[in-house]
Amino acid sequence: MKPGHVPLERVLSKLGIASRTVARQWILDSKVKVDGVLRKDPLFPVFPERAKIEIEEKPVAKVAHRTFLLHKPRGVVTTRSDEKGRPTVFSLIPEPGLHLIAAGRLDWATSGLLLLTNDTRLADWLTDPRSAVCRTYLVTVRGKVTEESLERLRRGLLDAGEKLQPEQIILRKASGKESHLTVRLTEGKNREIRRMFAALSHEVTRLKRVAFGALELGALQPGKFRELSRGELEGAFPGLRK
């Protein structure tokens, strides 16, 4: 594929008007024209900045990028739909016509700061390990976490062939019953914090993300959200300006 060109299905997805699956079906159903020509190949190469795209004879305008900071409640899933009928984060932001995606995930039992956006480039950048965006969590575990355990975590642990190592870990309070910690990560591996503490025989009983880069959850209540400006995003993630 020529430099600067992108598969047609991906262009439609990145415009924020449909998922790639839906975009592919539109193309296969002969609904999409590029520069006046009907295109039936989802992988047809397109130069996004120059191409004139139509869906069912209607010109496609670029959708304004929008990003929301949501306080995800515990018991809500991050997937678009759930086979168990559990509520999803997408039902909490009633914005018709926006194809929002989550920039990273929080599991069912984890609460806190989650970013939802229709800007796929932003989502890709935020979740790319090379961006090294810091995420901060408040963690409660069963039992007393010792200094020896903290040192093991700081050196990194192997779990299922993966090295799990926090960027920073701070013990805030510890007793025989439970311990409270602040943990900062930059890689975002699947269930990383739960796996780290499980390896030390400490069950995580409460997990809440309170910051993503320089964005903080603050006093935002569970289930509530606020929209972020581009300036706020660039201030929170300086790498976006590069």
C-alpha cells in the first residue's frame, strides 16, 4: 500500500462514524463510493485527507473528535455488549451518533477513571506501551503487605511468562487485616495489579483508577462524566503534541 494510504474500512472507522465491522459491511453491500466510484473492497487503499467519500450517495463529513472522562462504577463492563446482560460503560454516555471506544479497559470489579473517545488515533496512542502513559490506582488487598513483598514487586515478578513490574508502589497503611497502597503502571497489561498481588498471596478487594497521565478523577461521582477539550488532553499528555 502506498505511503499515506489506509484501507477504506479503516478510514470509515477512524472518521468515528462506525466500527470497522459495520464499515466493512457497508462496503460489501455496495453502499460506499470513493471519488465517485463504487468500491466493494474493504481494503481498497484511500488517502484520507484527499478522498471524497459517500455512503448511500450522501457525502461523509469528518466527525469532530470528542473525548469523555468517565467515572466507571464497579459492576459495569467495558465491552460494547455483554452476554450476561450487565450494564456497559457506553450506556452511561448518551451521545447519539458517536462511535465511542474505550482507551484501555477496566475490568468488571474495578472502578475509576476511564477515557471514552471517537478519536481512534488518540486511543491507539494512549494504549501503546511506547507512549508510557502513567496510570495511578488505589489498591486495597487482604493481609499485611511487608517491605519484603514491596521489594519483590519493585524488582518485578514473572507471571505466565510476563514480567509484571509497577512504575511505582507506595504502601499507605497496613494491618493484619488489610493493606492500602498506591500503584502506578505504564504498560497496562491485562489484570496486572490483581496478578501481581495474587503472586504474593494477597487478594485485591478494591481497585480504583484515580489518574490517567495528568488527568485526575477528582470529585467526579460514579456513573458521571465530563467532556475533555483538546487543550486539556494535550496538557495531560504532552506527547500528543509531538
